[in-house]
Amino acid sequence: MICKKILLPVLMGSAFFLGACGGDDSPSSPINNSTPSSAIIPLPTSSTVLPGLSSAIVPVPTSSTPVPASSAVIPGPVAYPTLAGSVNMAYAMNQYAVWKSYHFVNEEDEIATYPSIAGDYNVVFPATYVPAGRVIWSSQSGYYRQSCSVMDATNATMKLRACTVSEGLGYGMLLAYVNNDLDAFNRMWNYTRAYRAYHNIKLMPWITYSFHYTEVDNSSATDADEDIATALILMYYKTGLQDYLADALTFVNAIWEKEVNPATLLIYSGDTDLWKGANPAYNLSYFSPVAIRLFAMVDPAHNWQGVLDAMYAYMQLVQSMGTGVFPDWSDATGNAVNPPNGAAGSGEGSWTWFTFNKEAVRIPWRIAWDYYWFQDMRAMQILSKLNEFIVDKAKGNPEDKALSVNYSWNLAVGADNTRNTAVPPQWYAAWCATGIVGNSNWLNACTTGLNAKLPSNSTSSYFSDILLVMYSSLLNGLFIRPF
């Protein structure tokens, strides 16, 4: 997810900058966990009609492996690299349940939270798109404070948390999928369906307002579109429901049309002209190799293999030109670059674009996932280089504070950011994942540490909590291929 509206007009003779991205949450005090909004519901094993779908749809029996009605290529047999000896699926599922109890909300539960706007929920969410649910973004204190606020909220902690970002829906659908939580999956899917139908668009608006029609920003974020489509394709393969595949293909075709550079096959950061100039700013944390492989399986009409190869080559170029870590943003030549939306800082001392920071922290998950499912040698090389880098910095100890540093992609561009006083959970998890390519000592010790952490469930912990649970789900073996 990226911040779309960050650069503001000059006010009172000075540039006024306020931003809030996924990894740039506004500070707020933790509060107690709330009651889980719904129980985890296992996937159907019979011809069950799913919520929000036509009653005419009957799933294929789970003993039969569904394939798209096309000439799509199906990958070979499943082979998983060895995970840590401390793998604990039950703990990872509990992390998900704890996360969900605070960061996920059903539409019917939120009606009581926002009485002043709840009467209009049926405008975007008619019967066709219910039941619905959303992932709650962090409490806002900057640019989005007004857009994401409902000041008469019955729950004080929800007054500044009325927004949902598409990134959270993509992550949330993937987490619901790997945790067999069909109810939450379909509710989030209906959330995306409703907004796309209401605005008559094919890609998900990157930021939305509760379950309400008020528009915040309908431009798209490529990583979220990829993740939502990926979740739908995976659920299609698990259940055989054609509706999942049909909607996934809506995303896939629109991503090809609006979010892939036709000249280089590199992935744009969004669908607007802001990201498509003469020298685009690319975000390597938006490259999901598993997504691109799945797109190739269900959409043989487009050159997704070319996208996969171009993005891996670009990623290796960027990594080779610096210290071994990735910058948050880079241009087509492989150099770190300040993005045009102002999401990487407001001046000297606050820049993040050349460091392994709030964007790049997602890269190890995406590449480790590809290695776990497909053992691509390029993934191994990238992760090995990252692991060698951090093992050297931390002297082989994943509990070392070295994991808290936002390392510079190139020290000639700027210094490491050492301001963190503790290791954020998503950073700990990201550096853990680099050991999946063969460093068993690191992976064992790190997974043990990971399995002592729980989401903090504060109004500012949207990003850290959801990434912690995502990394934990992967490293604890919940990412199971359905084909």
C-alpha cells in the first residue's frame, strides 16, 4: 500500500507535509483486546453455498482438483524446504485469532459504532454484497485525520479509525485463506466487490471510508491488487468455485492493463499517471512472485512469465548495486530514488527512500514465499545475500539490536537509520524469513523468538501486527499450496 495524497499545497508560505502509510502509523496508546468478531469457520467439504454468492453455485468436491477453463500451465508437485524445528502451527493460528479480534470488524458490528453514517451503509452494500467485513487501518493524526474520522463514534478508540486500506484487505484475505477462515475471507471479498461495483471500477480503491460511500481516494495500489487476486485464485483452487476465478481474472486483466509497464514489464506502483512518467519510481515490495506465477496459470493470454523474469532481474540489479539490502524505492536504472508522492520523508534526516525501511520490510516475506512454494534459485540468491548481511551485523544472534536498524542501500547516498530503540516485530520477522534458504541455526532461533510474540493490538499497530502474523503464518507452515 502506498500513500496517494501526501504532497499538499503550500500553506502559509511553507510546504505542509502530513502522511500516513502502512508502515508509518500515528502513535497512540495500546488498549485492551476486544471480543473476536466472529469464529473461524472451516472451509466447506460439501456443496455448501457461500455467503454473498449466487445460490446456483455449487463447489467442486474437494477431492477433485479444479483447473481453470483454459490452457493454463499447472506447476509440478509440491515440495517444501525445511522449516525450523520450532514450527508451531497452533501458535500461528492463535496469533491470527488475536489479530482478528482487534483489527477486523463485521459490517453489522460497526453499525453500532458509527451511528451517524451507518444509515447509509446499504448504498454501497446492498444485499448482493453482504455479509461484509473490513480490516481497520490505524488511528490517524496526519493528512487523513479528517477523512478517516467519525467524531460521534460510540467507541472512543474508533473515532480516528474509520478508514480501510486495500493493502490490509489483501493481507487479510491471504491470512483468512491460510487459516481456513471462510467467513472472514468472503466478508473482505464482498467489501472489495461492493466498492468496485459502486464506483464501476475494476481495481480496488486504495483507501475507503468504513462501509460508507464517502470517497477518499479511488486510485489503486498494485501490491493490494496483486494480493487480493492471489487470494481469490488460491481460494478457487481450494474450493473450485468459479466466482472466485472470475473475479480474480477481473483483477488480473486490469493489473496487466494499468499496472504493468508495457515497455519493460516492470510493475508500476499504482494505476495513475503519477507512477508512469519518464523515470518511474518502483517499489520492490510490490513484487509478489507467487502472484505473478498464479496469474500466468489462469491468464495465458498475457506474458506474465516475462513480468516474473523482468522483475527478478531488476531486483537482483538493485541488490547488486548496494550493500545487499533494498531501498524502499528505486528507478529503472536500479538506483534509490525519492518517490513522487512524498511518502518517504519530508526532508534531511527523515528520508527513508534509500533505506531498507517501511516498504522493503515486506520483501523477505514475498521472496521467501516464492522460495517455499517454488524453490526459484533467484529467490535463494536474494534471500541468501540478505541473510548473510544480517547475520554479519547481528553476529549470528537474531535477538541482537542490529535487527532494528534501517540499513542504507548505499552508504554513499545516505547513512543507516539507527533511531529505533527496540526491534519492531515486523523487522524481527522479516529478518527471520531470510534464513529459510538454508541457515537452519538462524531460522530455528528466530522462529522460536517469533513464536513468543503476539500482536500488540493498539490503535497504531495495524502494519506491525498484520505483518507479524503474515510472516509467522509462513514460517510456521500455514502456507500450504492448494495445487
